[in-house]
Amino acid sequence: MKNMSNFESYANKLVEENHIPGVGVGINKNGERLYEKGFGHRDVENELEITPDTIFGIASMTKSFTCVAIMQLQEAGKLFVHDKILKYLPEFRTADMEKTEQITIHHLMTHTAGIPPISTHVFARKRSIDQDPSAKDYLDLDLVNNAGRAIDTYDEMFDFIAELNYQPLADPGTSFSYSNDSYGLLGVIISRVSGQTYEDYVTEHILKPAKLDRTFFDLEKLASFENVTRLYAAKTTEEGVTVYPTEIWWDAPAMRAAGYLKSTINDILRYLEIFRNEGMVDGVRILSEESVAQILYPHFEYNNGIYYGYGLRITPDYYGETLIEHGGGLKGVSSLMFMLPEQGLTGVALSSLASVPSGRLLMGALNVLGGREADATHIHFETEPIDENVLGKFVGSYKSGEGMSVQIDVKDGQLRHFTGGSYNPLRHVGNNTFVGIEKNKQDTIGFISNEAGVVDRVFYGSRQILRDE
């Protein structure tokens, strides 16, 4: 194995610069451990180390588990991914039922149902947020000023969405916007088709046969395990960033299919064998080869050579190879898992603080293993000229129902994005798309116009976020 000292220097710098309390990394080659290391601590105050069995939240990495469940049910003949969702969710209502009637399970799995980033997920975890003082410090999201009732059940979720009366972003299958709501609906379909709760189905048909013994949904089980991370939050003041422990794990009973598993480095690396090994884990078949191929197929390109499969992101040309990955972010969670099938490599990074670059850290390890500098990137944008006089059409505030706000302005002929308490200058890379100038803030921001030619939304964080009128 290559000397990983360059990676560890890079990782230690990221940990320090981003105030990461603890992050664990594990990489396998052909199912065998190639590298593992914990940076920082799972419990800073008591200096407890991170091991491959330390339990973390994994957030949206859960989405691939949801897709595995869907594919198992298709194999069992209980559904077909191109079925219309109203076959299973007849009470689902929106403001545009003509478009809604066209939505299939496949559209939900690929985030192409046309559902904008609405506020369902905020209210699905409202009981957690309301009792958590640290919620006010969560990222750049406004999660604490949402009056209304909590969503605890599937029926309440349907009622809430119907009352929102949202307008679809586009015809199903034609436009991508990352959607926790879509995965919440997939959880309902899994429950109805299987006759079990979503959580029980995933536990019985994926976690237990794959022997993922430290992976679970139920928060009450946390107390029965040793070696569990503490969660942390960060607040920024004039004195700088303060990271502090916070005891409340968030839950969303009606939307667990979108991101509420807890797991470990060892378990996730074992789980990734399902995809590396064409559906098998230690001789136990979890999926057919055909289902794995369907999950890993690049169904929809949504950003500069990056596609969405089923619950996983696919980059067909990552330094000439295929990169399969997915991350997750939640209160006290920043995660990423990957597979490089041509090399038999799988990897995962799990951290205990939201909005920290666990993904960059893990990809730094992959870079070093590939003989590249730790901070190398396979995505390069050429700057393209743009008339300063047209920059004004992009200026404004864009807000999502999930609490995200994107603020764009112009200063000295330079478009800027306000994020993380400071302005990030942007450069034009063509087609009304901009990226951050700073190396560590290369967010892609694309502006989308309506039929009248007026910019009415921004594509940011994999979401189409509407202009705030």
C-alpha cells in the first residue's frame, strides 16, 4: 500500500481548519481492509478514540438502502420501478395532478419527480428540532422558526404536502432536484407493498442477512451499544468558531427512508460489498446481478458529468474509471461512501459534525492511493467571459422550503454568493453557471430561467431553489 503520510497531513489540516471533533476513515480493496484511521475523537471531552466499530449517523447514505429494498420488492414481483406511484399512494395530492399522475417509482428514486425542496422534512423532524437548543446553530438553514404541527405519520405527511399546494418544477423525468420528500414517499411504498414497517423491512431483508449488526434506525438502541460517537454542533461568533457537544439525535419517523440509519465504518464497508460483488455478501445474496446493475446505472445526468443512479451518484469518468458514491449531512453527521469498481476499492468516512468536508477528506485518501496530490480534483472549469451588465439578472435571494437560503449579489463587477458567514466570489463557466473562485469553495451554482426568460431559480446543493419573491 502507498505511504499514506501525505494523506494524513492533508487530513489533519482539514480536521483542524474545519474544527472537526472526530472523523473515521476506512478503505477496503477486494473486501479486505487496506487502510483505516480515526482523526480526532468520538468523544472529545473524554478523549475516546474512533474505531471502525464506532457508531455514527450516516444521513442520506440511507437512500441507497431504500433503493435496495425497492429492487428486492421488484424481484419479488410486488412492484415495478416504472409503476405510477398513485397505484400505491392513491391519496397523494398536489396542485398539478396531471403531472403527479405521471410520476413513477423510478422518478422518485432518481430525484426527477419534479418535487421542489419543500418543507416536509423540516416538520417531519420538528419534535427533535423543538427540543434541541443546538438547532439554531445548524448550518445556514433556518429550522427553528417554523410554526405548525409536527409530521409524525405517513397520513400527516400526505396531508401536509397536499396543503402546501406546490407547483411541480417540470414534467416527471425531465429535470433533477434532490428530494427528501421523494424518498419519504418511497418509504411508504415499501411499507405498503411489503406489509411491514419500512424500518422492519430494511432490518429483516438487508441489515440482518448482510450481518450489519451495528446498523439500525431506532434511537432507543443507542443506549444498548458501547462505542457510540457524541454529536457536535458549531456556532460562529465574532471570536470565531466554537464546537460544542449536543446530546439530541434527530429523528423523522415519517421520513426515515430519506436518511436516518446509524452505522459504522465496518458495517458500511460490508454493505458496499453488495454492489462490488454483484449482490452478494459472504455468500448471501441480497440482490440479483440485474438489480445491482440497475441501481448503478447512470440514469440522469444532473451536474457536469455526474449522474444519479438509484440512491447513488455515478461519475462514469473519474480519472478514466467509474466512481460510485453518496454522502449525507444531518445534525451531527457528515458522511461519504464510495466504490471504484475497476480497482475493487470501497471506502467510507463518518464524522460527528454537520457541514464539514468528510467527503473531501475521504477523496483525498483516494487521490493519494491513485498517485495524485491529496487535494486533486477531476473536475476543471474553464472561465468564460460574461457581460457585466447581465450579472444583475442573477442577483437576489433564493429560498427553499427546507430552510436553505442562497444570497447572490454583485460587487465591483463580480458576482458573489454569501455562504458560511462570508462572500464567496464566483466566476462564469458557461450557460449561466458559476463556480467559486476559492479552491475550497468550488460550489457549482446554475441559474435557470422560466419561459419568459426571467431567472426564477438557482441550482445549488443539487436542488432547484426558487427565487424568493
